[in-house]
Amino acid sequence: MTKFISKITQAGAGLAMVVALAACNNNQEAKTTVKPKATANADVKNEFVYVNSDSLLAKYEYFKDMNAKLEAKSKRAEADLKDKGTAFQREVAAYQQGANTMSADQRQKTEERLARKQQELQGFQQNAGAALQNEQAAESEKLYDKVADYLKGYAKKKGYKMVLTYTKTNPTILFADESLDVTAEVIQGLNEAYKKDKK
């Protein structure tokens, strides 16, 4: 189960898919004149920006709350599984101690009952793990949708054609001027929107 919760960092990989969000500029008209290179470069600078996903995940309050919630559920499931496992081990130990005093029929019935309990315990473990994985996937999708929806509006408002993403573990951008980094502004906007949603 502890391995499962580490998968939440994969939400960063899901977030890294928030690449190339187009902000449709309906007011832009086709122009027949060619702009000088300096002006064209200035336009490109203003149309393409990037967000550092590592920083975003570290500072986005929604992600922190989501991560804490999943971690708490994982710990509860682990504790529950541990309790059930301990109780089962006690039953096995009690059987082993008293097996010599039991009849063959009693031993067979006890062993069958313990085998069923062991299967139930394994089933509980598998179901708990699957439920946590499903919830993690659903929460990761919500996270992606929240960030993507915010960035669509943000890009449209600012006039950006594309918002790229950058992570140290999976750098799709090898170099970008720091003036194109809008991470702090995006984090602030996302956190403000999240505060409003919580009210």
C-alpha cells in the first residue's frame, strides 16, 4: 500500500500532459505584410509561455489536500489490513497449539475455515488496493481538468497561443528564457480559485 501512495507523484506526469493549450484568438486577422524579424520574435515570446509542473504541484493547495486525503485513506487501509492479518495469525497460532487435542474431523474443519479466512484476507487486500488505485486515478483526472481549465482561461485572457510544461524528471523543454515562466502567476491564480471553490 505504501508503494501505492508514491504513485501520486505520477499526477505530475499527468499534469505534464497539459501541453499545447491553444487560446483561440478570434480577433486576430490574417495579414499580408511580412513583419520584421524583431517584431516576429517579440510576438512569439508573448504567445508561448511555460509552467514548471514540479513547482506547481509543490505549491498548489488543491494537490496538497488531494495528496493528504489519499495518503490518509492508504494509511487507514494499511492499518485495517494489518489488524485483520494479526487476528488471522492469532487464530492460526491457537489452532497450532490445540491441534493435538482435536479430532481429525475438528482439525479438517478448522483448517478449511482458516483457508477460507486467508482467501478472504487476500481478497480484501486486493480490493483495497484496487479501490485506492481507482480513487487515485479519478483524483489525478480532476487535478488535470482543474489545471487545464484554468490554463485555457488564463491563456485566452493573456493572449497566449500555447502553455508548455516543464519537469526536471521529464524535461520536454531543454531551454527557455525565464521571462516565459508564468508558474508563480498560475499557482497564485489556481490557489485563489481553489479558495473560492472551498467556500
